[in-house]
Amino acid sequence: MGVNLSDIVPAEQAELEDVAGQVVAIDAYNAIYQFLSVIRQPDGKPLMDQRGRVTSHLAGLLYRNANFLELGIRPVYVFDGTPHKLKARTIIERSERRSKAKREWEEAVEKGDYQKAFTKATQSSRITNEIVESSRILLSYLGIPVVQAPEEGEAQAAFMAAKGDAWAASSQDFDSLLFGAPRLVRNLTITGRRRHPGKDQSKEVPVEIILLDKVLEHVRLTREQLIDVCILMGTDFNEGVMGIGPKKGLKLMQEHGSLEKVMSLLQVEIEGYQEIRDIFLRYEVMREYRLEWREPDRDKVMSLLKGQYDFSEARVDSALKRMHPQDGRRKPLEGAQRSLDMFP
């Protein structure tokens, strides 16, 4: 799930209303995975239709986008393309972890340990081709634009934010900063009260807004040097150096200035490090895309959610009534503009 820079990156807590009136490029796979993880029954089972097909992602997309559009937030969902060859190891490891978590979830359910079952279930979520396709179809019926990235969706979202077509990129991962997003919004799709994994308690999950220029000023590094810190730690594209976390990696980079010098000092060699740098600095993007928000097509949404996936007509209608066509002319909620001044 990308590099974890929470220990060294400053973040501003915000409210969902603080994003009102803005275009946000959302890493679609990241958002869908979050919906699959958190929208579950007490024993960890995902929401399903009568045929046993998972519907947690569809519920998340419907109700969360109703919140967004009601506030005047204009979401754009950016889908992954072909993963880079260096990501193969990470993909295999994630699949193995999810298979193990699924076995442990089933064992916990059999024992009646629902706290453990819920925790393991959230770790077992998988995004299938059917989940991706049904997500894209629902978004199109809701009138929300979809962009297909040639490679990493997170990179494409960062490019759109850097270009100015989006106010921010949205993802749980800090990789967006490495890809050059000037503004990253975390927890956008899961903000609110969320249950603690394995506990009966819940916690408040706030929106976080992270500015790249403030991050670089705080850590006293360039973006290229921050990428080198992450290569030392290990990314989705390399294993990194044993014992190097964000704080130690940051200290080494501040003292020595480049990955080459740090590797020489530690007497280690990170294979293909220049190619990994290029993944973050010179990635392929889709430059021809159209961002247009339309009125939801009620008949098509209802045919999909009620007709194919057994959603309640009343609940779907309730969500649709909160959605409005977003063409950039709707004003943010009262007070939102003042809050946005905090995040130029």
C-alpha cells in the first residue's frame, strides 16, 4: 500500500466541508479497497446480493459520492492501468497476505471470535475484475467522470493535480507526493467514525490535507531526495534496506544528500534504483481526458443496483436525491471558503 511517511510528514486535519467546491482526483483502486475493507457485517462478511456477489464497493461509491456531490465536491475516479514490472513482487506478497488473512478470518468465525474475524476480514479484501467493472459502470451512471491511467492511477491523479485540472489528489498512500501531487487529501472516502479493528470501540477518522511544498520545507529535502528516502525504506517497486525506516532514512539523506552516497556509506546496493526513481519522476500519463459531471441517470442506476444487485429502491432514491449536476458553478457551503484559506 505504498510508503508510510506519517512519522515525518506534517498533515493538517480538516472537515469534509473544507473540500467543498473543489475537483478531487481519486485513486479509484485505493478508494474501492477502502470500501471493501470497512463496509462489512459484524462478523467481517462483506455486503452481498442474493447471488453471493460482493456489493460493499457499490454501497460505498453510491453513498460517499452522494455526500461529495451534496457538498459540491466534484470527484474524478482514476483507475490503474498495467502495473510496472517492478511491482510484481509486491502484488504477489499482497495476494499471499490476503489469502492468509482469509483463512484466519474463516477460522475466527468458526470459533465465534468476531472481533478477530472482523480484523482479519478487512485484511482479506480483494479487487476482482467484476468489482472494477461494476464500479466503473456505476460511476458512469452517476454522471461522475472516470479517467483510465496507462500505469499507476495514483500517478495519473498526481499529474492532474499538478496540471491544475484537480485541486488535489486523493489516496491513503503517500506515494502521491512522490509522484508530484502538490496537494494530497487522505481519508476522503472513509472520513467519519470507524470501528477499531478487533475492538468494540470506534474512532473518528478526519480528513487530512498534506501540501507537498510544506512537506519538503519540513524535511529540508527536494522531492528527488524524498524519493531516495523512500527507496531506502522500500517502495512498491523495491524491498529497501533492512533497518531503514522514515526517520533514519530522512536523517541519512539530510546528512549525505543522495542515495548513492548513503548506499556507499552503508555498503549496500539497491538494484535498479535509477529505474525506481524514474517511475516516480518520469511516469507515463493519459493527457487526453474530459472532466464532465452530469445528472445521475436514475433509471440506469436503479437497473444496476436494484435490478442486478438487490439494493433497496428507497435507499438508492434517497442517495440520488442528494446528488446534483456539478458543473463548477455551485458555491461551497457557507464557511467553507474561509477554511480553504488554510490550504492554499
